[in-house]
Amino acid sequence: MGHEIIRMTDIVKNYFIGLPNELHILKHIDLTVREGEFLSIVGASGSGKSTLMNLIGVLDRPTSGTYVLDGTPVGKMTDDQMSGVRNRKIGFVFQTFNLIPRNDALKNVELPMLYAGMASGTRVRRAEELLELVGMGDRMHHQPNELSGGQKQRVAIARALANDPPILLADEPTGALDSETGRLVMDLFHRVHEKDGKTIVLITHNPELAAETERIVTLKDGAVVSDRAAEGKAVGRQCS
Amino acid sequence: MFLKENIQLAVAGLKSNRMRSFLTMLGIIIGIGSVIAIVSIGGAVTASVSDTMAGIGANMIQVYVTPREAQNTTTNVTVGGNNMDESDLITSDQIGSFQRKFADEISAVSLEEDVGVGKVQDGHRYANISAVGANPGYREVSNVKMLQGRFLQDRDVKAGRRVAVVSDKLVSNMFRSRENPLGREVSMNASGWEETFTIVGVYKFERSGMMGGAASADKDVRTQMYIPVSVAKEQARYQNYLYFSLKTKSVTDSQAFSKKVDKYFSKIYADNSKYTCRSYDMENMMSSVTSVMNTISIAVAAIGAIALLVGGIGVMNIMLVSVTERTREIGTRKALGARSGYIRAQFIVEAVIICLIGGVIGVVFGILLAWLGVTLIGMKLTVSVPIVLISVGFSMLIGVFFGYYPAKKASRLDPIEALRYE
């Protein structure tokens, strides 16, 4: 196992801070993820897993506690600094794909590289490679509305890999897909994990998907109630 | 910031929603179009007026008898008021002694008496004319270019001879091409006055901007027929003169000389309680034309500004709608690492592109409109390149101004909220 890529210490997230009905969403979370791990965060809705994902993904700041991402403390950054960290360190995969409309698959994959300031030629070449990798090489110039759900999610994964970030953060990536295409997407994650050694954090409420990962962190009412190695992790290996 | 990508993005966005984009642009199109149209038409009219005036000559001064209360306005010259008396007008003796006194500065004095419009006819041949009584000085002051024969002379005026100087147009209408018109007689009927005149000279007719209407066919064009002023006076209501014009020897002194003329005639009219004399030089007249044009321009600029303001608000409105519609997209972009400056630039560029395209369409539309208007009144269209550039630049500025607020709003969206937006 590699070094600690995510280290969250005593993370608290409250909403309506200072008001009488202050909400305590995350209560003193400690979470450490090593480089190359494939872990899932599970929990019922309202357990705080979305809030935790937003914090891991540097979309939000904790109320208190420290978060060191790949050696960089990110708790007190400005919005633009946070944008920069997301751009370089995190590859997002969303449940609803969130491809940019009116931009073809290639342009969508180029986007994080554009924000990173990469030159146009390099950008296009890398985007083409990534689309080939996810098996979308023949649909590079299709608009999102011309793609099926599974195809969209594959483009989204290619986009998440664009800047070669150390972490992929996937929020219910198969939630909007049927079981067959969902299987294909999961296989893609396994492949990326095994071939490139990417750290993958999968947020899900589906125990079957969680069982495919190496480690399952269970949240309940804003606290980690279980953190264990998954028993059936061999299942994913067989499929890939 | 990522200008090329932003422009491509904006154009793709506009294309995907053509009708809405067009309606958004309409305010800008109308604003820019109306400004371009009026400025171009105004430019054509001003150019035409100055052409006409330059044709008359910059060193020309006109002297009018004017009512005392109106003497400070240049635009409201009452010519031939009903309560005028023969003694209120300028006599030819007064003009003669005036001319002798300033002989060093005056190159010619022109007297004229309008007879009216009519035609000369010989069987089925005819020519439209406007009969004007003139003295020999008329030729120099009004720049009449002789082709054949001579202009009217002092002896024609003194003897009241029935002679006429006609245009080459009249000649081509009335005579066969080889015929010598000099010495030929023509029968004129103008304002009910029938008289026969002997042609002594032919001048070259020049269509000037103001007088040559586009409507009349070449054959029917009305040209002036000059007859001795004394002959015209036989039919006139007043024997003395309501006005006369003169040409100074030097162009630069005409304004100064105009003041001397005023002084000279105000002495003569000192005892007249109702009327006085006032001189107008061309610069004076030009400035009154210019001031009318300026007033019109300001009015149109105000209308254009209002249209552009309304157009700009329309652009802002549609940009706000666009920001709301694309909330998720903005959230995604932020999640992927877009800084707020980039999001702001993206929306400002889009607003600028809308306004730029609107501005360009507006310019084309305005020029077409101006061309139509100018062609209808028979003038030539001149498009001012600086005005076009300023208009397009200004419409882009509107894009920046009215696009800024929606863009700012977009850039400040919280990525978590935006990603959750349905």
C-alpha cells in the first residue's frame, strides 16, 4: 500500500451555524485512505455520505477538523484554490453523468485539461486516447444527447481521468443505469483501479456494489459506524 | 481567458436556440439600425446641401429685407409679407450706389425676379421652364456656364428687350440637333404670362443635389430661362427689390464684409420702423442647416440610446435565464476545476457575441434602410466607416455592461448547490 492520500482528522460539518436549529451533519469523522485503495462509502440517505463526498472532493470546507489531500492541507483554501485542487487531484463521476450539453464527447473530455491550461494539440490527443480507453473511440464527435446512459458514463469516466488525478470520486455512478450497463461501468472502474493503481472512492447505497470494493466505510447519522475490508472483493477481480 | 473556446461555445449555444437568440438581438438590431440609418441619411442630406451651397459659392452674400422682430433668426426669413410697401424694399438706385461704394470688394451684384414656372411650346415640342428675371451680374454670382452666345447684358435690361438665355436641355427639347438656337424665337407661358423671346445665349444645365429631383424624366426636367430683370418686373407686384445677392472678390473676407453690408443698409433703414435689411453669408446659412441636422441627430441618438438600453436589458434578462437553465452545467464546470473568473468570462463572452452579431445585423439593416430612404429622395448614400465601427464597438460594450451582472451571478454559484439543481 502506498502513502496516505486522504487524511481526514476530526472532521465536523454543521449547517445553520450558530442558529438554534444548528444541524450536525458530520460528527468527528476520521478517515484515512491510502494510495491505490478502492473503497466504498455506504449509508442510508441522510447519513451524511453526500456531505462527506463534497468534503473529500474539495467542493466544500469542513466546519472544523483537518483534511490533508495528497500532502496538501485544503481546509482553509479560497474558492479558486479549491477549483485548482479539484482540477488536478480529483476526477468526478456523477450519478447523472453531468456531461456539458452541446459539447461533443471529445470536448467534454478536454474540459478539465482546458482548465488546467494544457495546449490544444496535447489536449485533443490525450482526450482521444482516453475515449479509446473507455471504448468510446468511435463516438468522439457525438453530442451527449446522442449517447446512451452507459456511453455517457464512459465519457464521464474518461473526463474524470483527463488530468490523471490520483483520486476518482464516484457518486452512485451506476444509479441511473440498468444492471447490464451498470456492470460495464463497474468493470471499467476495476480496470482503472488495477491497471493504473488509481485510488477510487465510491459513494453508494447499494451493498452489492460496495461488496466489490476492497474496503467498506459505513456511515450512520454523521458518524463512521463500521470500517472493514470487504469479504467478496474477489468478485470484481473475476469480472475485469 | 480561453477566448477561442468561449466564442465557439457561445456560437454553439446561440445556434441551438435560434429563435430566442434572434429575439434577444432584436433590440440591439433596431437600436443600431436606426442610428446607422438616420446618421447615413442625415449625412447624405448635409452633403447634398453643402454641395448645392458650394455650387452657389462660398463668397456669396444675400441681402434681404426682413421684419425687425425677426432679424435675429436666420431660418425664418419672411419674404414678401402682405403688409409690405414699395418703400420698404430696396431700390435699384440704392443697390447701384452701394455697389459703387464697395466697388473694390464686390465682384458682382445679382438681381433677380421670379416670374414662375411654365413651359415654352412650339407645336408638339415643349420644355418645362422656370422663368427668372436676371441682371448681367447674375451670371457670375450664380455660376452660370455659357455654352453658346452671350448672357443678358445691361442694354437688354435698360431697353427691356424680349431676349432670353436658355438651357441646353431646352434647346435639345425644342430644336433639331443641327439647328442653331441663337436668334430663334420661343413662345413662353409662365404663370399665365404669354410672351415671345429671342434666344441670345445657351447655358449648360447642371443637375444639382437639391434641385434635380429624381422623379422627373430627363426630358421633362425643369430648367431656368433667364430674361432681363426689367422685363420680369413688368409682371411683378413690386418694382423694388426684396433681396439681392452679391459675390465678394475674396472668399475669406465674406463674413467680415457681410457685417459692413449690414451696417451700410441699417443706416438706410434707420427710419423704417417695421423693416430692416440683413445680410446672410453662406457660412451663416450652412450653420443653420447644420444646426437643424444636429438637432435631428440628437433626437435620433436619444431614440437609438433608448432602443439600445431596452435591447441591453433584454440581453441581461436572457442571460439571467441562461444562467438559471445552465446551473448544473456551471456546477459541473466548477467541479471539474473552472475558476470563477472562467465562468464569468464565458457568460460575458456570450453576451458580447449576442450584441456583436446583433450590432452587425443592425448595421446592415440600417445601411439598407438608409439606402432605401436616400434613393427615394434622389441622393447618393455615403456610409461613414467610423460610425459603423463605433456602433459595432458600442454594441459590444453593451454586451459587457449588461452581461456582467448575470456572469457575476453565474461565477458565484456554489458548486454543491449548482450540482444538486434540478
